[in-house]
Amino acid sequence: MNLSATHPLTLLLIGVIFVKRASLTFMKTVKRGTNVSLLCSNILKEPSYIAWFKHTNDSLPLCIATQYVGEKPVDSIYLNGFKKNHAEMSVNKTFSSLRIVNVDVSDSGIFYCGSFLTNHMMFHNKTELVVVNETSQSKGDTTNAARGVTEETERSCHIYYTLTLIMSGLVLLSTVFAIVVFIRFKERNKQKEDAQHRENNEMNKQLQQVSHWPYRSKMQT
């Protein structure tokens, strides 16, 4: 019962740690026309998939490329219009990298990895990429772009935090309900045992009284 009582607290702590990690986003500012490499850790312990995602203010997260990581090397699969000659994904035993060639302002956004672990996807190593156009973009425009990406990150973290609190609350309610049911079940069993014990005592008293009747009859005669 102690494990059940601490489970919601454990889930809440895990959620807070996850939100904390999600909020630790690296920001990288590069000039238009240069090349940039983004890195994430290879956290796979067994053969599975790693994927790279991109998220911007005006779109849902898009999968850039995915690759099966196993004993034999396999080519990456590129999705949603992304091409290998512009954004090339590679994986080794330690890291996965995404190399973007000749970056443009449209490449700005939030990039992160997704690793498929057993039966769920874990997202990690988030990087904000801000591409600066030196010919037409002033320092104020750069600041606004960075601020927009940061606001998007804060909204994403707020969603994660809210969902974590909701899930923790649901688990807490279910755990409290299970504890109440368990306590009532124990109380009912104890009441039944007490009632059975009293009934047995009454029967034993009656048997003792009945067993003394012949002896009393002989004494009276």
C-alpha cells in the first residue's frame, strides 16, 4: 500500500523533470548560406528507430528523417519534402546528427530528436535554430525571431506541464479511491471476523451450560 501511495508523487516528479528537460533548449544562431550541424544523444539500448523533427510557430511538428539503428547500417528515410542534399541525417553509437547545408531563413525553427523506446517515443535534445539574413535583417528582426521561437518553447513547456499535472491528479484520485476501497474491505472483514468470534463464544457458552445439566441433575437427586 505504501508503493501505491507514493506512485502519484513519483509520477509528478518525473513529469516535472521532463518539463525541466524540455525547457532546457539550446539556441544556435547562424548566418544564411552557411552549414550547421545539430546533435542529439543516441539513447537506444537495443535496435530501434531514431528520428529528427522540426517545429515552427505556424506548423505542427514535422518528421525530417528517420533511421533504423541496428547491427547493420541502414540508410535514412526522408519525409515531408525534406531532402538528403539539404538536411542529412547520420547516426553512430553515441550521437545522431542532422547537417543542414546552405541554411536559409526558412530553416529557422525548433529541432529535436525522437527515440522509439519499447512502446513509446521519447523526445530529447531540443535546439532552436535561428538563421540570420545579413542583407535584409537587422538586429531587431533577429531579436524578434529569437523571441518568437522562445515563446513557442514556453507554450510547449506549458502544455507539457499542464498534461503532467492532469495525469498526476488522475492517478492520485484513482490511488486514493483504491486505498479507501481497501480500507473499507479490511473493516468489513474485521467486522465479520468479530461477529463470527462473538457467535463462536456464544455457542461455546451454550455448550458449556448444556454439558453441566446432567451433573446438576444428579446433584439434585
